[in-house]
Amino acid sequence: MDQQLQRFAANGAAMHYRQSGKGPAMIFIPGSISDYRTWTSVSPHFEKDFSCFVLSRRFQFPGSYAKNTDSGVGINTEDIAQFIREKGLGPAILVGHSFGAFIALNVAIQHPELVKGVVAEEPIFAPALASNPKNPLELLGLLIKNFKAGKSFARLGMKGIDPTFKSLAKGDTKSAQQSFIDGITEGKKTPETLDELTRVQLRDNIAALEGEDPFNNQIRMADAKRIACKVLLISGAESPYVFRYINEQLVRTIPHAHHIVVEKASHWIHIDQSEAYKRELDAFIKKVGISFREEILV
């Protein structure tokens, strides 16, 4: 285990983190099937100007998941809030990926005094899609509103989310890895064809996914209007369209939001296009007070 990792007790569970650099706090929150290692190619870039905290959330490596344990967006939100308060880090810049980006946005909703800005990389902000994804009427409503988004969401659910959670309920982590990657890459990759960093994290964190149902929350889409800080929303051009659709809804809802689409990037933009990712974060940090616009990076 990384000897620089430190442990933090939050709401009856353990988080782990590594700290580097000096300055205002920048906190990196990993998504599902990831941990603090996912930020390896990103966080060192900011150490000159920021105190960087790369996190492993509750039950993520080097922690372990216990069956029927809560790791939903609500408790993770409170974990991060407690971490910021007890460490005296607020207001901090939060950088989150996928489920971690959903958590980061919710921290900004629930605890605005703790957040200076949010970088949300393909947040699985479930209220933008449905409150109950198993309700066919909600899927029909999404298909009518945006057929491309509804179709993409249906595939993600049928090929990815649903079979993954069924496999995890049976303790079959190998099948869960296969279906999760099938869903999140639309069949373009398998666990075997992932980059080594993501493949290892998938193996080490797949069990914890069972407690991270993004639809198990009380958050409404309208709650995003309460986000007072600047927000950078990032989409990958080669990721399932449903993630871009979520960001398109968020940029219309969050008062001070900016949305970019990074070409040649899948769901893991910070890995696929780390240099472009760092440039956009640099620009976001400097853009305080400047109006945001939507653009596609070519």
C-alpha cells in the first residue's frame, strides 16, 4: 500500500487520502470502480499552487466493502463535507469523476459554504434522467424528450447497470466487471482491453459498486439551481451519449456552469486526454468572474 496514504474516519467508515502541494485546497473525488490512483496523471500538475487531496472514498481501495453497506451519494456527500470541515479546507475546489462528480455537485448543493468551484467530469447526475429507472413510463418520457439520450440510457441500463448489480448481488465480481465495462463503453472495450491503471482499479473496487446505486437518493433536478459556485462540466465525445445529455441538462440548470466536450475521450477523460483535461482545469481556475459558454474541443 502507498506509504503516503492517510486515513480519515467519516460517519462510521474510513476514507483514505494522499496530500501534496501547498495552497488552497483542491480535492479529487474518484468515481465508481476507481480510487485515489485514478488521478495519477492529473493531480501533480496542480501541486505548485494548491494543496491537492486525492481521495479513496468509503470502501474504495485500500478499503473493502461489506455487504449491504451504504455508499450512496448522500452518505458520501456527508463524508466529503466532514473531511473539509475537520481539515479546515473550505471553501475548496472539488474535482470529481462520474459518481464522484455527482457527489461533488451534491456537496455544492447541500454545503455551499464549503465549495469554491466544481469540476464535474461526466457526472452520473441521476435526477437528469429518471427517479426510478425501472419504471418504463419514465424511460418512455426520456425517449420522447430526447430519443438519442433515451436509447443510450436504455443500453447503459440493460447492458451495464442492471446485469452488473445482479452479478454483484450473487458475489460474481468477474461477470460484474465484464458487464460494467460493456455498459460504460458501449461494447467498445472489455476489462482486458482497458489501460492498466483502470483495469487494476476495476478489479480492486468492483465489489464496492454494489453500495453506489446513483438512483438511490432524494435529490431533484431543480436542486441544481441552488449551486452558487462556478461549475465546469466535462463530457467525452466517445462516451455514451447519455452522459453528455446529463451535462446538457445541468448547464441549463446550474446558474454559473460551463460545458465542454473533449474529442477522442471516453468516460475517463482525465486518463484518455489528460493534457487537455489539465489545460481546461487551468482555464477554469482562471475564469472566475468571466461568463461561460459551451464549446467542443477539436
